[in-house]
Amino acid sequence: MSYIDLIVERQIAEAIARGEMDGGPLQGKPFADATEMRQPGWWAEQLVRRERSRVISEDSKAEYAACQRRFWNAADASTVSQLVADANVWIDSVNARMLVDDAFVRFEEPDIIARWRVARRPLAPTLLAVGAPSTKRRRFRRS
């Protein structure tokens, strides 16, 4: 055993004696895939899978936002309902190519329609007149 190995072993033994190795987040839990036999290059496959998922997620964010914009520009609730259904089909197809951590959340049709109705609610007449210029002439006093 080399001198460095002896130092490391001593530091580990001291840490154990002080209790610094107790109660870690993985104590008593095996790795999730510790029992699997792995093929050579398994780590590279996982890396490529993670990166591919991240790239698909990044590339799809603009389309996800465009789907949301289309909801608010729809003319009626039935159109919103159809747009939500189409968007969810698209989301399912994109999520099938990504990891669960990168997946997009599906749109909930009742929630989207309720928010669309609130956004489409006509403004009260008093609120409409707030920005209108006043027809009264103002008089200013000289001090």
C-alpha cells in the first residue's frame, strides 16, 4: 500500500469514528440498477440518451409556447378544445422521444377553456373609459 493510500485510509477511519459517514442519503439503499449486467459502453448510451432528450426538449419549447398562444387567439371554446387536443397529441409524440425528467406537461382542457373564458370576458364600461381623453377643459389658477 502506498503512502497516499495509507493517508486516505486513515482519514476514512477517522471520519467513521467521528460519525461523519453515518446517515447519508443513500445509506442502506443499493444503486437503482446495481443488479443489471451492463454491456460495454453502457455509460455512453445513457449519456447520448440524456443529451438527445435535452436537445429535443430545448428544440420543442418554442412549439409548446406557440400552442399556448394559439389557445388565446381562438375565436370560440370549441376551437380552443380542438387546439388543446391537437397540442396534447403533439406533446405525447414529443414526450415519447424524451426522458421523463424532460417531458412536457399535457394541457388540461377544462383549465385552459376556463382561463380562455376569463381572458375573453368583456371589460366593464367604466374600465373602457379610463384611458379615454377627458372632454372637460381644465382651468389653472395663477399663484
